Amino acid sequence: MILLLALWLPLSAHAAKNILVFGDSLSAGYGIAVAESWPALLQQELARSHPEYRVVNASISGETTQGGRQRIAGALREHRPAVVIVELGANDGLRGYRVADIEANLGGIIEATRAARTRVLLVGMRLPPNYGEPYVTQFGKVYPKLAKRYRTRLLPFLLEGVAPQQFQADNLHPIKEAQPQLMQSVLKELKPLLR
């Protein structure tokens, strides 16, 4: 028995800790090579600075908070992450979904990750002004409200500082040249969770 424990300990000591990126097209690398997306760049950076961590990207283009809420339990079981980066809500907002539902779904995702004793980084989004001031304002308040309620780390806006010319033709998805900036923004908030 002692021999078995001795054999097992080195393996567990070096086992990778997963960081689950749980998002939509902004994290799935829409319109660019997956290897150029910010989660792939994050993996490259962590290989140098925090080699015990491995990035698992479970992002799906077009994903909504409801879809994320339905699949979070399975993703947590499959990947057993140490940290989950939740980047969802943009598609809900662009489709004009009820803000209360967006908040409830994101809250459910955070509660599921917390129940699995997993640390959370919530990534916020903003909507363009043409959706109307009341809706845009309500939507924008969801992320800081949830971060405060659940005491999770918050990156207020993933696309902060991305220049207009650094978007694809749809004006929604950043080009490959913007991905290092997105990665650095995420990494800044992620680092305190890598303990």
C-alpha cells in the first residue's frame, strides 16, 4: 500500500490543473485560426509562467447563457477545472433577451462552478449604443452585480481598448492582431486565481 502511494504521489504532484474557458465566438476564435485565438495564446503564456496549468477551451460560437447553463455541469465533470473563465452574454444581449434571464443564467453557471469548488473569472461584455440606453445600461450592470454577489474576479469588458480597425468585417469579432491584447487583459485578472 505504501509503495502504491509512493508511486502515485509524483504523478498527482505533476498533474496539470485545468483552466476551462467557457465562452462564445469571442473565445472560440471565430473568423481566425484557433491557434491565433486568445485562449491559445494564454496556453502559450502559461506554459512559460505557470506550467502546471493547462487551458481547455470549451467555447462555442453562438452560445448563449442558457446554453452555457445547460452544459456547465457536464463540462465541470469532464474537465475538473481549477479555474473557469466565464465569457458569455454577448449573444443574449445582441438578440435582446431579457436582462433578468441573462443574470439568472450567469448566476447559475457561477453557482455550479462554486459548488464544484472551482475558482471563477467572470468576463464582462458591453452592447453597442443602438440597442437603446435603458437596455444597454441594464445589461452592463449584470456583470459587476454578479461579481459582487458571488465575490468572483471580474474583467469588466473583454474588448476594452480594441481599436475599430482591429475588428473583422462584422464589427463584432476581433482580428488575430487584437488577440494578444485580449489575452493580456484576461491574464491580468486570472493571475491572482493561479494559486
